[in-house]
Amino acid sequence: MADQIEKFGKLIDTAAAGHPAACRQLLLAGYRAFGVKLRFRPDPRLPASRQYLALLLNRAVVDTLSHPESTVLTSVFLPCELLHAMDLRPMCAELYSAFLNGAHAERAFAEAAEAAGIAETYCSYHKILLGSAYTGVLPRPACVANTSLVCDANNLTFRALSQWYGVPQYYVDVPPRRGEESLAYVTEQLRELAAFLEKQTGRRLDPDRLSGALTHTRQTVENFRSALAEKAVHSLPGDITSEMYEIYASHIALGTEAAERYSRMLLDDLRAAPAARGLRLLWLHTIPNWQQPVREALNFSPRAQILSCDINFEGLVDIDPDKPYESMARRLVASSWNGGGENRIAAARAAARALHADGVVCFCHWGCKQTMGLSARFREELEADGFPTLILNGDGCDRNNSSDGQVSTRLRAFLELLEGRTHA
């Protein structure tokens, strides 16, 4: 299977520059074929919730590529309940680029972006998205909507894509200060975003549908909170790709019945899972789910597993469906990723304690200045609390920017260190 995917990626590389429409259809054919496999022959090692999640993401990517006229390019933290209530399809940089990586097809688009003047050190998720637009493979969306949280690339990529496609952009500015003033400011922007989407798409936002979407969000958030408590005492067999996929359910898909269903299935699977065993890792930032040494160390391993990625619990705030705009705004303002590094460090320390983590991995994704800048502080604060912390450099979606040998050596040595502490 791996050889077939690699050959498929080479076909995409060949078609990307000169035949964008054919390249897009080839991608769609590949994703659809993989969707059939996920539906009828899912990975039997995965619990039911994670099998469902893989199918959910595959459908999301196919739908957005198939129906660009109803697709909105978004950043991963944008509250998408507005879009779901209007039957619009969100497409975020991280999801799209991760799927190109899964098809072994990311390099052609990264090179296209660099050839257009995008810095080699730019975030690879955003670089690949830009390159896909510049080659014509990524179709023109209905519009662009993004937040300032938390990535610097958000402030550049989505403006550039808006200009490239000639479509309007709405930018939700999230102040770094928490408090009622910031909450009111973001709430008003989200109301304006609703009006913007109505104007650009010609669709009317039904307040009852929006309230219903927030009802789904409230239950999903409650299920994810309960799932975190179960992760403290249970070990769910799984792979690192599933933990990455969960970012979609905990962000972009919030407000849908599908996300609520996944969170409910996950909670049921965790409650039925065996008691906690092996090394238990808290992961900070995105996960290089494509990288073989990480997969070998953590996929379905009785030795070690990722308990959670901090992106998946950064915004689990209280939700009131009767106050949808305020609830969505609170998720942004109160995010542990908002307001500087102190909030994110505090959230990581609290999670490490609550999950009974044996150690923490801080992954410094290529081009992400925030995580790189915080990494030393993460290690200092977490190790002061008794949690050994590995700073691991690499790339979440571009194979050219990471060394398998270095990652393998450092991750293996870290696990051996944790085992030595556990057996001491």
C-alpha cells in the first residue's frame, strides 16, 4: 500500500504544474478510492470512534474539493458553526496540506510557493496551501474567513489567497487580553462575519439553525471534557494520525452532528478500554503523523502512547446555545493559546497533571515561531513540575524538512529515559 501511495504522489507531482484540473481530479479519485476502503475495510486495530473519524475527514476533503462554490477557506481556530448553519464547507490549511502529505504529494506545492517568493522557512502547512492555489489545483473558494489566533502565517496566507482568487476576506481580530471588553469586541466581529457570509454567498443564516449548531457544540465539548478524564485512567489503542484527525472534530467540525457523534463514540470507547499502561505522553503542537520513526514508536504500541495533543483541549469552554455569538467568541478569547505563552504553559502543566503523563513532547513544527520560542519555557516549567520534556524539531507535513535519523534517535532515547524513571 505504501508503494502505491508513493507512486500516486509522483503522478500528482508530475501533473501539478501543467495540468491543474487533471491533477485535482486525480487527487479526488485517490481520496474517493481511499474513502471506499475506509468505509468497507477500515483498520481493524482502531476503535470504532477512530474508524468513524477517518471516514469523516476523508468526506470533508472530498466535499470541499468537489464543491468549491460553497467552500470557505478558513484558519483552524475560526468558529465554524456559522458556516455549518449555512451549509457552507470550511477548508483549513492544516487539513488540506496534511491530506496532500498523506498522498505523498506535498513537495510540488511547497516548491511552487517557494518559486513564487514564499520563504523556505514559512510554515509548511500554509506554504503547501499557497502553492496549491498558485498552481491552480486548489479551486477558487466562495470567500475567505480567518482569525488572528494564533499563527503569524494566518495574517499573511489568507490575505494573499483572497487577493490571488479575487474573493473577499473577513478577518476576525482576537485581542491577546482576556476580559469582557475583548469578549464584546470579538462577539461583534462574529455578528459581522455572519452578515459577510450572507452577502457573499446569498444564503440566509437561520438563527434557529445557529442555535442548534451550538447545541451540538455544547454536547461535543462536554464529551471531550469527559474523554480527557477517561484518558487519565484508560489506554485506548490507536495511532498518531487519529490524534491529529481529532483536531478537525475539536475545531472545524464543531457545530455538527458528526462531531458530536464522534465525541460520544470516543467517550464510549475510552470507558470500555483497558486500564492505563505503558508510557503516557502529552504532546504539544501538531504531530508529524507521516514520519516513520514516530509511527513505529507510538502507533498501537503497548510501550508508549499519546494521551492528547494540546490543540485538542485549548478551547473547551462553556457553551450557551441561546448566546451563540458570545459562546463562539469566548472560545477564541479564553483559548489557552491566546494571550501569550503563559496561558499555554499553564494549560500544558494542568493537563500533564490531570492526565498523569509520564513525559511531554514539545514538537517544534517548521516555521512556527510561537512554539519554537516557547519550547525552552515549556521544558523549564514542565520539568520543574516533574515532567521530563523532549523538544523535537521537525515538520508536520513536508518530508524535506525533517530527519528520520535524528527524530528516531532522540525519541528512542527519551522513551528509554522515561522507562528508567518509571522502573526506578
